Amino acid sequence: MKKFIIAAALASMVATPVLAAAPQQYHGRPPVQKVVVKKKVVVAKPTYRSWHKGDRFDSRYARNYRQVDYRHYRGLKAPPRGYRYVQSGNDAVLVGITSGIIAAVFANAIR
């Protein structure tokens, strides 16, 4: 048993300097770690609609949306009570104020 303990102590004394030695340095250029970051940008394009009589009008899908005064455009008559003209692209759309239902579409009425 005495020989075993002496051998273990001797082995630990010999192994200690080897384990405590500093790691070897890389003498060339250090390896470059490239980090590639890919960023995907998604731009939501507005989807414009073509309007039809009886559809519900939503101004988010209208191109060049604005309320139109009928007196400034040829071919537009005074809207009935409860309706108004709005512009969607080059079209004049007659829309119910409270319901948002399309009563008529006048194509290329606005230029």
C-alpha cells in the first residue's frame, strides 16, 4: 500500500507542471470569425381594388382617396341625400355615408 501512495504522489508531482503550463499561442494571424447577418425587409404593398356596385367601400384600398365636390367635374350630378362622391384613382365612386355601400362607379370621371 505504501508503494501505491508514493507512486500516486510522484505521478501528481510530475503531472502538475504539464497541466499548469500556459496554452500555446497561435503565431500567425488569428482566425477571423465572420458573422453574416441577413436581414429580410418585407414592405407591404397596398393592394388597390376595382370597385363594383353593391360592394362595401373601404378607403384603405382606394388609390388617391379623397372626397370629391361634384361641381368641379363634368358628368357628375348632385348626389342624393345620404350619399357622397369619393375619388379612387381616376374613378368617382358614389358611396352611402352611413353604410359605406357603393351606389355607382363612374370610371375615368376624374383626370
